[in-house]
Amino acid sequence: MDKKVISTNRKAYHDYLIFDKYDAGIVLTGTEIKSVRKGMFNLKDSFAKIEDGEVFLYNMHISPYEHGNRFNHEPERVRKLLLKKQEIFKMLGKIKKENYTIVPLELYLLKGFAKIEIGLAKGKKIYDKRESIAKKSQERDIARGKRR
């Protein structure tokens, strides 16, 4: 596969426990895809919601394209995500049953199309965050010891 990862939402991995991952397409305008290809976007505070059987992405900031004239886009508009109906129903069931949230994990280009990896996640508690930080530092120490 010719998958070119443009950005990863590291804050999502820090703040949430990720359970399932799905790949979705994004409905973008012409100036938006140009800005995405230049890396002028931010996934940090974005999230997705399911409304009327469709998935929408909120708070994803895509900066206006500098050469886009009056046809430029609104930076934080709501964007539709493209998923199969079965995947949407599966996600909806888990969200209602187990109180999950949909967060974007990474944005990548695949054969020229912008795709986003979204995950079903649950928010971490403070002690979970401390535990994961401690685990990462232990792994780093072990890796340093092996290099010597």
C-alpha cells in the first residue's frame, strides 16, 4: 500500500484508551485538500459524532489555502466522514452500550485521497495517564541499557 501518513494525533493516545480503529474517507473541498497536502491542519481537539446514520468530524482545523481566492474554505467547518453503513451501526452500538467516543488518530494520503483513521476510545483517568507515562519511561530506560 502507498500510505503516506501526514499527521498523528498523539494527544488522543495520551488522553484516551483506544479500542477499535476504522479507516474513513473525508469529504473535502479543493482548497482543503491542497492545505492538507501542505500539512496545514490540526487534529488536536477534534472529535466525531454519528448523526442520522452519518459520521461527522468536528473541530478539525484546516488553514485556508494561501492561493485560494474567494473560493477558500471555512477553517473549522464540519466535515463528513465516509464509512460503510455496517461499520457505522457497529460503532453506534458500542457508543450507546459502552459510552465510547470517536476520536481521529491519524490523517494520511492513500492513492491521492485523504483518509483518516478514527478510533473508538474511552477517556483515561489521571492515574491511567501516570501509569502509561511510567511504563514508557521504563521502556526507554531498558532500551538505553541495551544500547550500551
